Amino acid sequence: MGKSLLFVTGTRADFGKLEPLALAARDAGFDVTFFVTGMHMIEKYGLTKIEVHRTQGVKVAEFLNQGPADGQDIILAKTVMGFSEFVKDTKPDLVVVHGDRIEALACALVCATNYIRSAHIEGGEVSGTIDEIFRHCNTKLSATHFVSSEGAAKRVQVLGEPFESVHVIGSPELDFHAGPSGVHIDEVKAYYDIAFQDYGICIFHPVTSEVTSMGKQAKALFGSLRASNRPFVLIAPNNDPASDQIFDVINRLDPKQFRLIPSMRFAHFSELMKNASVMIGNSSAGVREAPFLGLASMDIGTRQTNRASAPSLRAAQADDAPAIAAFLADEWGVAYPRHTDFGQGRAAQRFVDIISDPYFWTISLQKEFRDF
């Protein structure tokens, strides 16, 4: 092929979505590099750059884009400067960004201002927070769009993007969940020192537009989980503003009931989900991967508002103790049929088929608004 693809990853979560696409592109003969930044570089969050370096047959470049006290605007500025220097030297044929993180926004901006071909993964989705604003900005900055559903495709087109630049491939992380994880749940429990026989999973991230109330929300949510007397594996929150408020609450929980893990290898996390009794919190995994796996889940608060619906999915505010208690009592261990609104687990092959078509590389980088 001879084409070079540069995948931008800032978190453990977006790497799980980008990795299937990158591996499929690598196997199809493309030259693949990961630009690793953001949470990946921070020891507090598991130093997950190590996971990216384990990927065979790809190049990895690191960039530290933030200090402990940096706000999102400063992180944006630092990433723009660092990524601009990097692409000036490497000249990728295609930059692939994902979702709604500040790193993706910075890199999409660099691509747009330098007329570098870019592709946005999972645009056109809604959540109701500033993340949604970043996501739609990335859509407008990117040349092409690989979306997870027909609904997302319509929203991207409503934003003025031409039909021929929008491709429905499904959610890439479902490719991995669709098959065996490659590890046994006993190995996962041993590796992460999880003593529970059965367990729920909780992931609760800060909401950037609600920083003043995140501690209160965390206290209410984890209070309800504690009152249930059921065991939970907690995955640490991301590094958005107010994460320290959530950590303050988590750090006071009883380790006999709650096992906190900073980060997990994707195969291990997939197996953990496949054997969980429920999932609760505000991670996209609860509204997308959990329904795909038939795992009962409850979405807490506003972070994923209106993003998805499924028979296995419930929603509540963090302080709605009766609703959370009822969910844990009624849905613990209940299995649902696989929900496929976000794809069948074949996104990577669809992605490679599209970028292998010579037409893909002829789409003009001079964008014009297309009325829907």
C-alpha cells in the first residue's frame, strides 16, 4: 500500500477502540504509528503507554502533554504544539482521531490547518456535556468519518458533512468483545488480585460541566453500592477536572468490598465484563459494550445522556438510592440477548475495505457545507 496511518491515543479507552482498526490496517499492508499522549503517560492512571508498546508491528511515539495542574485549555495548547512538530517531521498520509477527548481535538485542529487528511472515529454521538461539543468540533475538523450507527451518520450529515465522506462501520471495540478474550477469568482475578467470586463493575468519571458537585455525586453513588453489601471492581476515573474529588471518596471505601484498579489490559477488561453480574457508572462501556455483551448496566448522571438505549440498560441520578438499590437487587446476574445497535463486531474489516479503495484518497480536503 505504501500509505502511512497515524493513530492518536490519549486514554486506555480510546486505545481499545483504535487498536482493532490499527491492527487490521497493519495486516493489510499500511504503515501504522501510534501517537501516545494524555493519560497514557501518567503513572497515577496506570502508565498505560506500556499497553500501546506491546502492540506488534507498529511504531509508537510518545508525547507528554500535561502537568499535574494544567487545565484543559493548557493541555489543548501543548498538544497542538507537540503534534504540529511531530507531523511536520513524519508527514502521515492519514491521521486517525477518536471521539471527544482534548487530545483528539488538538490533533484534528492541526490536521485541518495543515491540510493533512484525517479520519474521525465515532463522531455524531450525543452525551449532553462539553465532551459532546468537542466531538462535534472534531467532526467539522476531520475530512472523513467512521461512525458507529446510522443515527450517528445522520447527525454528522446534519453538521454539513457530505454523504460520501461518512461511513458506518460500528463501534471498533466490539470487534474484540465479539470473540474470545484469550484469557480465563481465573487468570484475570489472579493478575489483578480480585478475591470476589461474583462481582459488579463500577466506572465513574468526572463530568467537566459539573465539577462542583462531583464529590457529592461520588459519595451518593458509592454510598448506595456500599449499602448493597455486594462486591465491586472499581476502575479508576479518568483525569478530567474533579477526578480528585472522586478519588477522595473511593480511597475511603472498604477494600474487602471494593477492589480499585487503576487500569486494565483490554483483553483482561473484556473478560472481566463477560463474567460480571452488573455494570454501573457513567463510562461509555456501560451503554455500549455492556448491552453488546448482554450485561445489565445502569448509567449514572448526565455524562452519557441520550447516547444509547437497550433492554439491558437503566439510568438514574447518583443520588437516587432507591433506583440504584432496585437495579442491583433485580438485575444482578441477569443475562440479556446481545444488543447490536452499535455493530456486529466487524468494524475493523469495514475500515480497511474503505481505506483500501483508491477513491478514499481522492476526496478533497477543501471542505464545503453540504445541506442535509
